[in-house]
Amino acid sequence: MKIEIFTFADFAQENSGKLTVVGTFDTIVSHSFPCVHPQLSVVIRLRFDMWEFTTHSFKIETRNLHEEMRPINTINGNIDVQGVGNATAVSHLVFALSNLHISSSGMVSFILSIDDKESGTIPLYIRKG
């Protein structure tokens, strides 16, 4: 399994196997704290080889750097990977987060695990500006 895309976006959707991603970023800037970010999407595109066509569990965990990397939130689920005659297949995970409450500046890590194995991580930086 390979991660082809793991990012934050202003908007993302999957439609009939096509992934649309608009406005990728890794930093949110706010003039004051606490604040609310109206919406962001977490976008993941995974490529599986033929011998990996089966059901895989996934977990996306968020951890706050300034609070000893303790878990903040976790999303769990399964991906059913099926091929369509090709040697590889892709699966998309798109999660919209609305009204994200942010208490202070810092960094939040988003950690992706597939089949209980950490597979990738991306930072979301929160800055005052």
C-alpha cells in the first residue's frame, strides 16, 4: 500500500472514483484565540497492489504537540479494496471537519494507520497572524 495523497483542503469530494481536491494547505492563521475554522477536509488517496485486494482497517488519530502528543480524536473504519482488472486499485478517504474549535496556536498531527500499522502523518500548523 502506498499513500499517494494525504493533505488538508478547503473542499474535497469523491464522485464515481474521481477525487476532486480544492485548496490544499497545512497552516491555519487566526488573529485571535480561541477561534473556529469553518470547514476543512482531510483527503487521503491510497494505492493497493493486487495481492492487497481485501478489506483493511484504518484509523486517523489527531494529536496535539503541546499537550504531550495525547490523542484528541480518532476516526476508525474499514476500506474494501476491489480491483477492476488492473494490477493496482485506489481507495479514497475524505472527511469534512466543520466548525473546528481551536484554543491556541501550535501543531496538531494527523496520523494514518492501516491494519494497525502507522502509515503516514501530516501536520496542521495553527498560527497567530
